Amino acid sequence: MHQLICTNCNELYDDETKTGRCIKCDEPLETVPVHDGQISEEFPMEKGIFNRYGSFFPFLDLDDSLSLGEGTTPLVHLGKVNDEIKGSNIYIKNEGMNPTWSFKDRGTLTGILRAKAKGIKKIGTVSTGNMAASVAAYAAKAGIQATILVKEEMAEEKIGPIGIYGPRLIKVKGNYRELYSESIRLGQENGIYFINSDAPYRVEGYKTTAFEIYEQLGSKIPDYIIIPTSAGGNFRGIEKGFRELQLSGITDRMPILIASQAKGCNPIVRAFESGSDKVEQLREYGTIAHAIENPFPPSGNQVLRLINKNRGLAVGVSEEDIIVHQRVLAKSGIFVQPASATSLAAANKLINEGTIPSDSKIVCIATASGLKFTESLKHHKIDVESCDIEDLENIMK
């Protein structure tokens, strides 16, 4: 049996608790780290990330029939295509190329595999958008019922891409933090397995991002990884992936991990800058980066611990910088959600300040496609010309 361990007090558990958290200290759980993982040369990346990296998931029955082709996303070297990119060695890990256009698909698959192993017939999630679409899609693929709880004020353009998969979709008015905890309680009572943002087996799926980055860089570890951070699950998963590579003797060091947040909703950054080891709930907040707009991240304290453990950073960027860097990435051929642009904005900020050298090898995680939130385009000047067909020849000249 593969146990779970508390990320704070190291208490061991043979199975998930009712809350998905440690009974003693109420901090997140994770699976006991793998020390003997191997990258299987038998399977190329294109054959599926859970074939190639299967030994890092000894606790899952890796069923390919539930896959939608997640992972193996591009790692794009930006180069110096324009003066707005300050570093000479910056890469974008474009997670918007996953099946439902966000990184969430990696964790949804591992979460749904765990649910199937437990014999659970219903799954659910609480989400601001990306995870909702992911869980709805993978539930449809698996032929099981999904219950999706979203905030009452969710943008209308996000509803259709969730509802199209046929889940039970419920808008809930009220405190988002309370909705998170209520979902788990009500899920227990109604036989619904909630794979929320920092559920232990969801976090496991995000390890594969680290494995891919290592391989795509030619079996090398980057100097820095910058991760747009909301609840903290993706940050934890990527860190755990690099940690397991090191524990397994495949690599000899860890990258420095940096959490990027919007200044309009930055509880982790505030705690880091104040030297606190606890994240405090924000009472007032608001940002265009809705995908990372979480005033009280459930894995916030663990993200702080991981940052401090590996000399990392937490960086806040302004609304203006988010919009600017969304456009900068578009000029490089990559259209991302505003939240995704925070990682490149943070990289440029840190290079400008002299905090990290401009020639550092930096991987910026772009968590989701810009197609997930096209309303953000109203913040950009889009040039369009028009003419009669008779005038087209002259205009083209």
C-alpha cells in the first residue's frame, strides 16, 4: 500500500482522510515520494505521459482508455524576438495545448483514475473555470457523472465550454472558501469524489510537467521555474516532480521555484514578503487574472514552505504588467489567459531588478490558453482595416 504523508507534520495515512487533509494539523497531504522512478525509453512521449513515467505512479492503475491525450505540451524558447523580453534564455511551457486548454487535465486524469480504483461512480469539483471544464470532459470520457460547482458571478463565456460535456453544473452564491470545504463534506455524504485544486491525487498529475521540462531541455534542470499560483496544487506537483527526479538519482539538483501572483489577489506573496509562515485570507481583492484569483489558497502554507526550503520567491505583478505581457506573448505567437502572463511578467520584473541574472535558464509556465477568457481582449488595441473589393488592390500596395 502506498501511503499519504502530511506536507507539514509528516503524519502518515493509509488512505485519504474525509477532508483530504491532515487530521492533526489540517495541512495538505501528498503521496509518499517515489525514490526509484525511471523514465521508460520503451515509450516515447507521444505514446502518453503515464506510459513513459509510469514508475512514478505506483499507486495508480494507469488506464489509457481514460486519457484524452494530455501532456507532451510544447516548451518554446522565446529568444530575443522583441525588446520586451529581458532574458536571453526564457522558455514558455505552453499548457494551453492540453485537451481542454489548461494544465488541469494532467491532474484530472490522475484524480479520476483514483476515483475509479476506489469504485466511485461520481466525481466533482469546485472551480473558477479551467478545472470545471477539465473534470466535465474527463467524466464524459469515462462515462461517469460529474457535479461542477462554480461561483455565481462566473463569466458567461465560461459556462458553455463546461456545460457542453453534460455535467450537473451548479452556480453557487457565497464565500468561495466555504464552498471548497462544503463540497468535500457534501461529497462524502452523497458518494461524490471531489478532486478539487489541491487533492492529493490531482497534485500527482502535475508532476509530469516537471518530467517533460527536464527531458525537453535535453535532460537538464533549468535555473528557475515560474508558476502562476492560485490554490497551490500545480506549484506543489511541479516541485514534487523535480524532487522525485532527484530522489531517484536521475538529477542532482532542484530548480529554484517562483510563485507568480497578481497584485490584486496575492495572499502568498503578502505572506512571503512579510516573513510569515501562514497565509492570511484576503477580504478585498480583484484581478483580471481570474484563474488565479484565490483569496485563501488551501495549499498556500505548503507553497510557502516549499519556497523557503529551496530559496524560492513569490512575486506579485500589476494589472498593467499582466496585460502588457499577455500581448508580449501574443507577439511571440502564444495566446494565453491573463493569469498565464504573470509568469513572464515576473521573470522580466526579477531580471530588471537584478534579482536573477538575465542569462538564467528560466521556464515560465503558461497555464491556459487565451481562448478560455476572450473577454480580456477588450484590454488590447486590435487593428482592423476594411475596404471594398474594388479598392483591395490599391490598399494591398
